[in-house]
Amino acid sequence: MTPKPEDVLVRGTPVLGLCHFIEKELSADARDGIYRRLPEPFSQRFVKGSLLASDRIPLSVVNLLTTLAAEARGEPVESFAERAGTAGAKEGISTIFKSFFFVLSVANALEIAPMMWSRIYNAGKMRVEAGGKGAAIHVTEFPGGPAVCGRVTGWFRYIGTLSGAQNLRSRHDRCTSKGHPACTWEFDWD
């Protein structure tokens, strides 16, 4: 069964990465206005910058933050969210893990995604089919949508590129938000 976005919790680390991305994309006044539109108690926590990496924030709040920031930039949610996901992955992967991805093949790097997923989200089951010059990633029991799926796409693309994928292409045509039983990302590269 797919949980509601308000019932899914996101670890603070990628949310902090999203906030850092928004800091670079929007003025202080625009950020403050967006943070104040979030539900309490999160509104004040974002305004005060009192989020911790160990915090758990409802996915509904993170999606709302992403959507409001995209609107403030005048950019479609999907593309803004993908750029945010890429920036968050760059920030979230420490130098120790970064070198790890350099030695893995793209397919092998994507195969560790389920472990990383379970450290970020408290919902969703991920299955990876990888080999050769392509991969498919399926996430069930998770409420997809433009904001979260865009961030996930950016994260996957960064991991693939970091692992040496040339001309990495991605598709996310099947999403639980569109009535599919799973969110599916398909990747291929040269």
C-alpha cells in the first residue's frame, strides 16, 4: 500500500542539501517568504535554520518546499527538483564515498541505491535491474510526484555520472502519482 506523503519521513541530510540549493537560487527575502508558507512547526524551523541532519521531515513538507521554490524561480517543478537533487547528491556524498563511486561501474553504483534509499526515506521498496549500459530502478509503496521524483532523478543522474557514465539519459515515465503501481526510472548511457 502506498503511504500518503505526510506519513513518509525524509532524513534531514538531503533536506539541508535542498535548503543550501535554494539559498543559491533565491534571494533571502524570497526564501524567507517560502519558509513562512510551510506548515508549523516546520515554518519556524526553516526560517531559523534549526534543522539537523538527523531530523525527519514529512515528505509533504519537502515537496511543498521544492514546489514553492520552483514557482519562485519561475521554473517547472520537475526541472528545478532535478537540479536540486543533483546539487543535494553532490553535497551529500562525502569525499570518502565520492572516491568509492569512481571505482564502481555505473550499474554497480546504482545497485547500492536501495541501501542509500532506506537511510533517507522511511517508506518505499527499491529494486534495481542493472547491467551493461542500462538500468531500471523501481520503487513501490512510495508516493511519487514531480517534486520528489525530480529530486530522485537528479540524485541518480549524479551517481551515474560520478561513476563514469557518458551521455547518461534518464526517463521517468511511470510514476505512482500517475496511477502506476511503481515509480520507475530507466537509464542508459554510452
